[in-house]
Amino acid sequence: YGIYLAGSGNAILNSTLQENFFIDLNIPTGSPACQGNSIQNVTGSGGRPILLYNISHAGAVIQNKTVSELLVCGASNSIISNITIQGSDTLNNNIFYLVYSNNVTVSNINSSNNYWGIFISSYGDNNNLTNIIVNNNTQTGLSFTYANNNTINNVIANSNGYGVSLQLSYNNSFINITANNGTSGINFNSASGNIIINSSFQENTYPIFEISSSTVCNNSFQNIT
């Protein structure tokens, strides 16, 4: 990492964090500390900006940007649209983090050829994601950890490690998901009550649904190919 920002009340100003192997600016997703950090004029891989929206940006409108990395931590009730997350031009690095943020509307996002596509975690609940492209990411296209009651519609997540991954996440709805040509189309780990409708998980290396925990139960699948 360029910087691992673990504490709170920190500010990063007028800095360059570029061409780091995994992530230029990383945060601990299991801690709410990131809600109190800020950055200004930080350039990431590819010469594109890194943006961090914290709890002081709740209700923000974030749109029409191409960034190296996007971190949304505590900015609940925001609208995020027409965003491209593009890390290094030569490495698959960087990520779109959505953590400790609820009731966020996310639409028309492309986070491809990165280390991770979109990572929703730490009580990222009741969010609505529509028209998402997350292809060819090293790890997972669309990942949920401790994220519940989200609605996800129209996702293309091809050629990732996992297309979609759910860990300790419950009662999410997935509609029109395409996750082909990866290691696994969709993965459940201690995740239940999720609904997957009108989706395609084809030509993946391992079985379409890789169940990694005996506690998985009550997930529902309708019209799956």
C-alpha cells in the first residue's frame, strides 16, 4: 500500500500515492475511524485523483468523475453516479470502498481492471446499486461483508476472481447479474436470506455457487443460467 490509514482525525494533503501493487490508499474496513479522516489534492495511480468522502459529506452528490480510487466512509444518504474508478494503467490496483454508509444511491459505475471492483462493508445497509460494471478485477467484482438489505440491479462482473461475494451479509436482492468467466460466479460465506433473480453465472472455473460455510441457508435463486 501507499498509505494504510488506520487512525482517525488524520489529513493527507498535496500528496502523490502512485503505482502501488494493491491499493494506493487503504483503510481498515472494520473500523469506523475512517469517518474522521480527510484528504485533499491527493493524486493516485495513473495521475488521477483519489477522493475520500467522510461523515461530514453525508448527503453529498458525487457524479461525473474519473478517479484513481474512491473511498466513501460514513457519507450516508449520498448519491453517486457516472463514476469511473481507474487505477494504474499498468497494474490492476485500487478500489471503490463503500463502508459505514447507508441509504446511498449508486448508479452508472465502472470499476474494472482494478485490484477490487466495489467493496461494500461494515454495515453498508439499505443501499441501491444500479448499472454497475466491474470486470477483470484481481480479487472480486462486487463484494459484500457485513452489508445487509441492499438492492443491486444490472451488474456485469465478468473475468474476476469472484464475480460476486457475500460474507456475513443478509437479505440482499440481486437482479440481472452477469458474472461469467471467473474463478467463481457467486460465493456465499455465512450469508443467508439473499435473493438472486434473472442472473447468469457461466464458464467459471469452479461450480457456479461456491458455498464456503455450513451456516449458509435460505438463499433464493430464480431464473438462473
